[in-house]
Amino acid sequence: MKSFAFESFVDASKEDYFNLSEEDFFMKKNFKYFIFCVAALFAFHSSSILADGHAGEAKPEMMMLEPMTVNINSASSEDLAVHLKGIGLKTAQAIIDYRNENGDFSSPEDIMNVKGIGEHTFETNKDMIVVK
């Protein structure tokens, strides 16, 4: 009597597929898929160890960093557009124009005086906006 073991899946010849019940056929097919996935994961993990020489160490680019802050009194339009969510180059230029016409911002909330920046945009970025 053959038990449900590894060799029953591996030793099957191609002609055995025609004599299998539907359940056994899918079990063998799924087992081969499982073995393939395990081998692929092992290969991927091994290649990542070889690439940096260390296993299990957090890479600097993957570590949590403090959120970047943007000084809206000195940042360029490119910096504003890149670092503030929902701010494109056009709105970033509007911030620069407002700053040039009205002087430096006295608080982060003052950015809502710029046309195109509402409460939602401010709330999204308030932790990144500083005035110095």
C-alpha cells in the first residue's frame, strides 16, 4: 500500500497522468507548482545575499527616515513641487510669486493664502512645511 508521500509525486511517469483521478492529477500538478515556487524563492533570496553580502540587514534606502521638511521661505519651485504632495510646478511657482510679492511666510498656515492651495493640500503637507 502506497502512502501519500513525496515519492508518489516525484516518481510518476507521464503515462500515469492518464490513469489518475481528477483529484490526484491536480494534487500532482499543484505539488510541482509548489516546488517551483519554493525553488524560485530560494534562488531570489540567495541572489540578494550574494548581491550585498549580508542576509537580514536592513538596507539604508529601506529604513524609515524622518519626513523631509521644506522651508517655504527659501525653497525653489522645483523643491516645492518635488517634496510637497499635490503641488506641481505651476502651484510651486505661485508660492514663489506670493513670497516675492508679500514677503516671507510667518507660519506654515500662510501657504493657504496662495491661490490653488486649500485646506486639504495644507493638511496633507503640514508636517513637512516649515518657515525659518
